[in-house]
Amino acid sequence: NATQEICAILYGAMASQAAVHLTESGHRERIPATVLALIMVSTVITGICSFLFGKLGIGKFMLAFPMPVTNGFLGTIGFFLVKEALAITSGVPFKYFYPVSFEHFLAPRSLAPVASLFAMYFFMKHGPTLLVKTFSSSPSVKRLAGLVCQLMPLAFFYVVKLALGLSLDVLSEEGWTYPTQQAGNFWTLWTTYKLRDAEWSIVLAQIPNMFSLVLMSILCTMSGVLGIMGKFPTGPDGDPSPDDVIDFDTELTTVGMSAVLTGLTNGVVTFHRLGSSIQIRMDGGTHRIAVLSSAGFVGLWFFSSIPLGHYIPKFFLGGLFLQSGWSLLEGNVVLAYKSMPTSRYTFFGRPMVSLQYWVAVVCVIVAAFSSPFTGISAGLIMCLLGFLGQSSTVNPVSSMSDGKWTMSRTMRPFWELKVLRQDGDRIVILYLQGQLFFGSGQALASAIAQVVEGSDSVQYCILSFAKVTGVDASACKELQSALSRAGRRGCKLIFCRMSPAIFEAISASGVIKLPDKDLRDVLESAAHKGSPPEEDENEVEDADHHHTEHSAGLGMSPFRRRSSFHALGEGDNDAFDHETDALDYCADQILKKHCYADQASLKDYMVAYRQTCDLGLRLTDHVFETMNRLPSGFMQCLQAHCKVDTSLAPGHNMTDGTALYFLFQGAIATVDRLKVKEGTHILANMNIKGFHGRGGGQRLRKRYPPGSVVNQTSFILSRYEHLLDRELQADMVISSKFGLCSEVWSLPAAAWASLPMDMQNTIDKMVMMHQSEQRQHTLLSGE
């Protein structure tokens, strides 16, 4: 079994180091006991680690081990198996990758077994294919061809031996087989040597190297499970649950327990035997009795104490090693480039193989001149350097926009939109992505500098962290530099859409000084594990913000750095919970300077609208009518047909889904709530498209300020009795963004027939205008 041979190489490497040390120190007699102690301790440690990996639920993460390093590790083992096959067969020791004595290796006594070795290898590789082609209609041949071709060289050896009349003793003297061993009982394994005779200082010194055995055991367990699952995705016929998903942690726990038991009895690690498991299943062994039968057969040879080594020719043993070793080398190193993308570099016009391919090659080369442990370490270092190099070349900015083309989800009157379409390029939005760390922080700072310094008009640069997975201290330092550099150019950096961990990292570095009230409330609420913040009768939380976007800080560790922030009202905010909040803030600042600074150029109703929004006042009927192009006195006539609510509190739900709402004071937010049908499967820790970020199962669609007319679509569809799908309708909630209370007039759909024709026509024209404005706003806000 190739995986067993892999671990045997690791055991052998540790045993070899111990033997050399004891020989040099003059204690050769302690070598066997020390080697047995090494096997026992390393096996028990491997079992305990595997068991803990499984119980802690981190076994599945081993599947994320870098493939090039795994290939290099398996290729390294393959290299050692090939070298060991040549050394065993020729009887000449190897140093690095060549024999210590070419004279002895090239002697006929060595070349004859080596020639037999390669003949056996080619027969095992090509023989099954020839047999299957010759007997294509026989299913038995397909199943047993490989086994037959493995055993035929052994049978051929004995045929030649009998034909020439040679004895095994003569063949042993000529180096074809191992010398005969003195017969003994199986229990001599535990009675010949004592653990107290071991050199325990050497055993303890080898503990760091034992973790390579732990790693290999876990990888072999994973590869064995995956290999068996790949060959047989479902259970056999008669399995009551053939489609059950394999639990890797359970497999590791089981393997770990067995390794501890075998280690305490001086056994070696064991795991899923890929080859024999597949062969048993192919031969019809679908019940555990097949495994017990196989174990019984092996136990028969073990308990009988028959010296198999004397009867097995060295070239046969070497051929099995060579087959496994070259298979590992060929699949994981030599031909691994076929399953990898090509490099961006070319050689004489032809694309070169992927740089990942050379990780496996370097693993093998380093291991050949040192040890498998050093080869694995070299591979991990190369992967780490490659990862850092690739991460440094990834642009931390996924996309960008400006305030002309991307606006918040708050509706605005036409004169404000005109100003933002003209001066919105003073706002730039950078959508960041990936892991921001020391490799990409400099690139981010450079991108911010290019945006800010590329135009003298940029006054606000919004950084959205919605797609950022993490930020380290180096990236925060670069953000500090970018903040200072932008400030000297008159540009303010605004931060939004930060996860709790990212907010904590950035705020700890001092980059964020004044998060807005809504963000503070969200984080404060999260710090108390969902308990609502203390109410202040002078401050009412934004209802749509609370219900729709409240969970941006959920999971935040204790809000311990709040005291380092400036108090509210002591400056301009620099961090918000969502892009809509950040865009609203920046747009308001631009409008103050470029729209409302010269009030003499504005009409009276425009100035009145802004005062209403800033102070939370009520629009007069005249201003409302002027904004909506209604004739004077129209709202007074319409009031008799409406239900008038003058003091709706934030959070109040507007329940009539078909009414037309006229908003005089405060704001209404339309909110989508996620509706999951019964039986729908949602993956754990997976966001629903369109409902990620704040609110979880809710999202803000639009926010309507004073002077708006809301719910036109449902009002019109209900009048004509067309399809009105409630699942597509957004809930309407009173917001506190523009005041502590709201005044709303609702015109029921049933009241439409009682309206005079001229009033109906006027409302139709107004609704058509609002529908057009909302459509344009949707294009700009990216709803």
C-alpha cells in the first residue's frame, strides 16, 4: 500500500538518524529498543493529534492544504521509494540519488536483479492492459488482471529456480533473496527488547520530526477517503443510506483512536487503504465481513511466524516499491503540469508551465539532498511566498464610481439631482475587495492617492468594505497615511460597510474618529448581544435603519473603544454603516455649498423644502402642491377623501398596500423582507442574494423625504385589477431620518371612484411624473 510505504519512509528516516547517532556514540546495542520506542511514541502522538483534529472539527480544513505542497510531499515519498527499490534490488546503498559505488552497482551481480526489477515494472504496468484487450468480454479478467500481473513475476522466479535446480540458500548468497531468519514466535516482538533500554533523549529529540508523520497520516486519511469516494460516490446495493455525506472529522477520530491502540502495542499508524478498499469493493466485498476476512488472512501469516523475507526475491519487493514510487512521482511531479494552468511567462514564444508546478519539483530536490521534512518545509515556504506575491498583485479595488452615477437610495427633488449630476464627481466611491494586508495595503494607498490627486474636484472618497474579508495592522497603517495625504489635498475619507472585526481593526488604529450615530447604535446593540440600546427621549432611532440595516455590527466584540471616538456633534462623521448613509452625508455637504449657499437664486418652495428636511418640520400645503405641480388648493379638496395621520412614530408600518400616500412630514422607507418558502434549503453561513449585509433578512429599497407621493405602482394596479403580487411589494415603514414624527395622508384605492374627474386627471399626471422620477432614481442608485 503506497500510503503505508510513505509512512514507513518517515519512520525509517527517524530510525536512521537514531541509528547513526547511537553508532557514533558507541551504543549500537540500544538501536533496536530505541527504534521501537520511536515507533511507539510517534504512532501514539499521531493518533492523539488525529483524534483531536477530528473532535475539534478542524479535520476538514486539511483539505485546504496547498495542492503543490501535497504533490511535492507525495513526489518526495515516490522518489525515496524509487531510490529504495534500486538499493534493495542491487544491494548497493544510495547517497542522495546515486549509488555510493558505481563499480558495485554496475557489476553483473547487481545488474541482473535490477534488470529483473525493470522487467517486472513494465510487465505490471502494461500487462493488465494487454490482458483486458485480449479477454475484453471477461469481467473477471478486468477485476483480476492487475493482481495476476503483480504475482506472475514471483511465479516466474520460482519456475526458473526449479528449472535450474537452484536452492534458496544459493540465491540468498547471490543477493537475490534475503538470508533465512531464525524461526521464532510472534510474541518475541514484545519480549526481545525492553523500552527501558531505549535512548529516550534521542526519542525526545525526534519529536519535532514526528509532526511530519502526523501531517502525512492526516493527508493520507483525507486522500484515502476522497479516493474511495471518487471511485464509489454512493454506497453499495443494500446500503440503507447510500447517499450519506462522509464526515471527515469522524474518519479522523476513528483513525486516531486506532493509531493510539496500535502505538501502545508497538504498531504503526494505519488509515484507509485506498487500493485494497477499492479492490475489495470491485470484487464484491461490500460487507465488513470482507474486511475481517482480509485481516484474518494477514493475521494468519503474522501469528504463524513464517519468515516471508527468505521466500520473496528482492527484485519482487523492489518492483512493488518502484511501481508505487514512480506512480507517485509521475502523477504528482513529472506530469502534474498537465492539470495546472500555464504561466504568463513564455519561452521562445511558448507558454511555460505554472510556477506552482516547480513547488513540487523543489520539494523533491530539497528532500533528495536533505530529508523529507526539509522538502515539505521548502514547499510550504514557496507556497507562502507565491501566495504573498499573487496577493500583492491583486488589485484591492474591485470597482469605482462617483456621485454623478451612483446615488443613495434616498429620493431627492429634481433641483438637487441636477446639482449632484453636475457636481457629483466631487464624490468618489471605491469598492474594496479581498484581504487587506501588508502585501496589498500599499497598493490600496496608492489607488486612493491616484483618485484624490488625479482631480482637484474630489472632496470625498468613500471606501466600501463590503467585500473585504480582513484587515491587518500594516493595511491600517497605510490607511492612516492615505488619510493624512488626502486631507492635505482637501479630501475627506469616508468608511462604510465594515464587518465588526474590520471596524474594530480600523478604529483601533485611530483612522476612524467620528462614526455616525446609527453606526454607533448598531455596534452598541451588538456589544450587548442584541439587547436594545438605552432610549433617549430626545433621540429616536431611525426606524427603517433599525429594522432594515441594524445588524451591520452584529457579532461585534465589546464596544470597548467607544470612548476614543469624538462626541457626536463635535465634527463631521467619517464612518457609516452603509453606502446609502455615506452618500447621503457627502451629497448633503455638496448641496449646502453648491445648491443652498445662494438661496437668492432658488425659489421659495426649494428653500422651504430644505428647511423642512433639516429641522423636521411639516411642509405647508402650498409647498407640497408646488413641488408636485398641483393646482393651488388641491390638497385641501383632496383631504376629505383621505385618512390623515399627523403623528406617526418611527417604526410604524403602513398597512394599506393599495393606498396612495402623501408625505408632508418625516419620511417613509420601503423595505424588502426576505420570504423563504417552507422546505427551502438555505446553506449555513450563506447570505441570500440581495439580502447580505445589514438587516440580514431585510433591506432598504428606497427612502422617501417630505413632499413625496408613495406607493403609486400598487395604487394604479389595484385600480385596474391587474396582477398585484404581494411577494414583490415592499413593506412601508415610518423613518426618523427627517423628523421625530411623520404626517401622512392616505388615499384608499376604493376612494378613487368618488373623486371628480378633474382631480383624477391631476393625480394621474402627478403619479406619472413621480413614476418617471423614481425610475431615473433607480438607475442612479443601483437598486
